[in-house]
Amino acid sequence: LDFLLEDTGRQKVDSTKSHLPTYLTSGLEPVQVTPRPLPTTSTSDAGGSPKFDSECFYITPIGEEGSEQRQHSDLFMGSLIEPAIQELGLRLVRADQIGEAGLITAQVIEHIVRSPLVIADLSFHNPNVFYELALRHAVRRPIVQVIRSADRVPFDLQPFRTIIIDNSSIYTLVPKI
């Protein structure tokens, strides 16, 4: 996690201290792990300012074009999340909107780690969403969690505040827009 924590100014993890019981570690030599640097894209936009400073990264199940997940993601992004984020002077970015050449996984991780705010949509209990959310939790930066009312908030995420959005009917959703 050291390479994830470098950009946030957080204290690095001491990999030489074992958090396992001594009966599991007796006779083992500590191993020094040197993390590989995270591949990065350009950190400046055309104006020379850091491109992540005014960004909110949206972690969401995207799904195939026309799928229920894609329709849900597009609806939440365009009608709920993006208008709220624009009021804060931030630009919303979703993984499929990263238009730079390069390895998409590394780019997504960079956005997760560097963006000042991340919104995570837990709807559909998508494994990629939970993986990306765990990375964001590891760097201890601000997260807003949302979920549709048809899904339960997973047990391990219940201690964190989550905005539940009732989209079961147009009559419950439209007033929230």
C-alpha cells in the first residue's frame, strides 16, 4: 500500500511488523517488499494545474451497452450525481470516460487514489465496485456511498453512511432529482 499512500501524505505501512500470532510466524525471516511505482498518466491539464484537483471519480457498475446496469449508471450519473458535483465545482469522471491511451486498470487506480472525492454506487453488488472501493478506503480519502433501495448495503459497509435512493418508481425518483 505504500505506493497508494505516497500521494496522500498518509503514514506508510510497516511491512516488517507481523500482525499474525507468533505461533504462525516463529522461525520465519521478515521479507522486505519494495512496491513497484504506480504507472501514471499526465498529472497536468492544458492549463498546467493538477488535473485531479477538480475531479470527482464515480465508481459504478457500468455493464454492457443497453444493460440494466448501464441504464442505471447513466441515469444516476446524469440526473443525480453530476448535477450535485457540478454545484461543488467538480468534474465527474467515470472509468469508461477516461480517454487517454494507456492501461485502463492503472488509470482507474490513479483516479481512485488521486481524486479529492469519490462517489461509489454499490447497486447490483458489483465485484469491481467493491474492489475499487476497498482501494479508496485503503488510502483514507473522502467517499460518498450510494445504493438503490432494491439492494442491501453489505454487512462490512453498514458502518459507513450510505445514501439509499429509491428508484423503484418514477413517483419516488423524480422528486429527488
